[in-house]
Amino acid sequence: MARLFREHQSAVLRERSATFEVEHSVIVLRTWDDLPIGVAPMDENTLVSVPEEELTRSDVWVHTADQFGPFEVTTRLLDGAPCAPGQEWEDVVEFSMDAPGLVNATEMVCNEPQP
């Protein structure tokens, strides 16, 4: 049974959380098999970017406000659009991502994301 996310009508189908210690102010979302991630065009922002280089075409970079962390990261798969963020959030970026398979969240080491 799916639970409702906040007071919104979308149900949470899957939720995962992890704590990250990073060294380069970036958390990397990458497909397990390095296939490209499709990301819908988004407004200019400083929190999420999609590298254009061929070697990182399977990456989405989430830029942190601090270089080292720790950062608590939660991903949710919803059955619809998310609700508006709470007032406790300063900046929120919402984007749609289409991955051809499983996605790994990791840190960036030596300018190359590592599994």
C-alpha cells in the first residue's frame, strides 16, 4: 500500500535514503550501465546540472551548499506530481528524469563519478 506524500494526492511508490560524505560539493545520479539519462529542460538554477560531455552523458549532478557534508539524500518515486515544498526550504529544484534502468547516487572523486 502506497502512502501519501505530505498533503498531496500523489502516493509514494518507492523511497530510499542515504547519508553521503562528499569531497567535491556534488552528489552524482548515474545509471548503473552508463546509459544516458533523459532530463526534461529545466530553468537555470545552481542546484542541479546535466553535464554535456560525452563521458558524463549518464550523469545528473546535484550541487551541495557545503564541500564535505554529511548530506542526507532521499529519493522518491511518486505516482504523480509532487506537492509544493514546505516553507522550511530555501531553494527547491524539481525536474523529470527518465532513466533506462537503475540509478545510483554517489559522490564525485577526481572529477570522475565513481560507483
